[in-house]
Amino acid sequence: MDTHIEDLSDVGTATMNAVNNIGTSFVKWIQTYLTWDNFFKLLGTLIILLAFWAIYRFVLRSVKRVPREKMPAHRAMLIQKLIRYAYYIVVVMFILGLFGIKFSAIWGAAGVAGVALAFAAQTSVSNIISGVFVISEKALKIGDLINVAGETGYVDTIGLLSVKIHTLDNQMIRIPNSTIINSTLRNTSYFPSRRLNVDVSVSYDTDMKLALDTLQRAPLHCPDVLEDPAPCAWFNGFDESGISLTLAVWFASANFLAAKNEAFIAVKKVFDEAGIEIPYNKLDVKIYEDTSTHIIEHKSSIEQKATVKTAGKATAKKAASNSKKKTERKTKK
């Protein structure tokens, strides 16, 4: 029993000695780095990192303060992303350099990896190259209403890989930049003003000059229609149901719906005031007298004739049978 206790005591003493040795070694290792030289190196590193951060924040704020007239929102957003990525790369490279890592090996590995990634991600590379063309062409900007690849919506973001839009029913759609480059892009917000054509027809009984003058008065009732360029109206041709005319009005691109509603309401109003009829397809319906009674009577008469005819055949057949029976009786006698 005593021997067992002594063994446990020896194990505990050895463990404590080992822990003390480890603690002493760790303290000595820390003391080797806690020198004034290392302190000033750490202080210098923190100052450099702080300087990098200050420069990064200053450049980022400078970009944000540029007026949108000189730098569109999508370009400012892209420049901010590039500045952020550049800041992260510089900080990482600086920290790796403190640990003595050679960048020549890293650049060599990055080159090989870049070639492999280029083959593996051809679509992404194509979108990035297309994104550079999309941004440089200035064919669209944030807030524009565009139509591309059968999708219509307002531009939210323009990136190196894709353009994000939200549709008129508020759904987000991501369009790859290569699709924008390879497809027909329609930007209805590119120019400050647009033109709307309203087609209408009048009856052939209408005085043509009166119809044209009346149609030209319609824009006067449209507050969102621009006076410059001036509205105009013209004849299109003689259709099957009437004479075709067109009214063309200009409006600000942002007022599309309001201008369109005003134009249609104004055309109907001036035509009603002038007593001009807008022809439309009509369907003539003729109601004939009900002939079901005559058909029933006709069927009844046919059934009566058939009954009479059938009764006559039965009578003749019965008479023939009686005559046959009488003949047989005479023969027996």
C-alpha cells in the first residue's frame, strides 16, 4: 500500500516537473521575441497597416464624392470594388512578406493556376471580357429600362460578370455580360425623350380635313406631351372599315405611361366633341320565327299515314288467311 502511494507521488512530481519545464521553455521563447527591436518592428508594421487603411478610406471617399454627372453610378460602383480588392491584395502581400515568403514562387504557381482556370472557366472569362466592353460602351447605366434576350426591366447593378435587373413585376433577373454583347439591346431610357404613335381610324362618311384638324388638337389636352419636338398627324391609308390616321407625340422617357394614357383619352375626347365616329366591327344578328311546331305537326301526319298503311296491310293479310281456310274446307268436302 505504501509502495503504491509512493509510486503515485513520484508520477505526480514528474508531471509537475514536466509542466514547469514546458512553462519555463515557453516563457524563454516569448522572452526571445520581447525585445526592443521586435517591438519597433511590430509598431512599424501597425503604422504601415494603418497608413494603408487611411489611404484606402481616403480614395474610396474621393470616388464617392465625384458628381454623378462626371461618373455614372455603375462606374463608381465598379471602381469602388476594384479599390477594395486592390487594398486586400496589398495588405495580404505585405503580411506574407513579413514572414519571409518569396513572391516569385507564388507568381509562378499563380500563372500555372491561371492557365488552368482559364480553360476551366471559359464562360466566366468571356463574361469578364464582355463586361469590360459593356462598361466602356456606356450603352446602359443604373436605373435604365432595358430589353435584352426577351427580358425587360430596370438596371440595378452592372458588374464584370453580369448585369442585374428587376422586371416591371419586381423580379430579379441576372443577365450574363456575354448575352448582352451577343444580343440586341434596347435601352428605352438612353435618350431623354421618346415618341409615341397613336393609330386611329374614322368613318368614310367623315370629312378628311375635319378629321385631321381634330386629331391635331388632341395634344393640347395632354400635359405630359412635349411642345418641342412638336406633335404631328398624318393619313396612313384607306382601310376596309375606315380611313386610317396616326398621331405622333413626344414625351419625357420617365413619363411614358402618363403620356400614353393622356394621348388615348384626348383622341377619344376631341373626336366625340367633333361628332366623328371611330368605326368598329359590328355583328348583325337576325332572329327567325320558331318552326318547331310545324315540324311536330308534319311528323304527326307522317306517323298517322304510316299507321293507316300498316292497318290496311294487316286487314288484307287477315282476309287472305280467311279465304285460304274456306278453300281448304271446300276441298275436304
